[in-house]
Amino acid sequence: MAITDKIWNIYVGQSWIGTLTPSGADDQWYYAGFAPGDAWGNFAPWFSQAVQAHKAGDQAGWQDIYQQITLMTLTITADDGESYTNPTLHIDGADAWFTV
């Protein structure tokens, strides 16, 4: 199955922060709906700051913030066991886009 045919659970360390439901792709990016998980409230500020820096074109700021997330080990995992560690993932409200 393709990445776009699977539902992906997002974890930071052992904390489940949400689910990605892919809706499409272009080039190397996958687009998905985001549904928050149990620990989303703990990590939402990190992702919000990262996406704000990205949208502002502040690459260094984005990298600084995102590095903190990846140091805690960001993982996306499908039900069939396929997983990716430290993908690039942007979450903006109910929308997400990622690359692995």
C-alpha cells in the first residue's frame, strides 16, 4: 500500500499526539487531515511555533524549533507496522503536510 492509502499515528517519544489521514501528494510532500491525540496539548505549541516560522520564511527559526521536536523522537506509524522516524511534519490546525 502507498503512504496515501494508510492512516498514520504520530508519536513524540511514547506520547500519541494525533492521526494523519492522507488526502493527496505532490512531488515529495503528502497532504493530510490531522486529528489530535491524547498528548496533542503538550506538543501543540511546538508545532504551532514551527509552522509560524516556516510560513514567515524563517528557516533558521523553523530548524531550531523543529530540532527540539526531533530530539524527542518524532515517529509516524501505520497500522501495518510501517514507520518513519523524524519525518518533516507541519501541522496547522486540522491540516498537515509531511515528507518521509
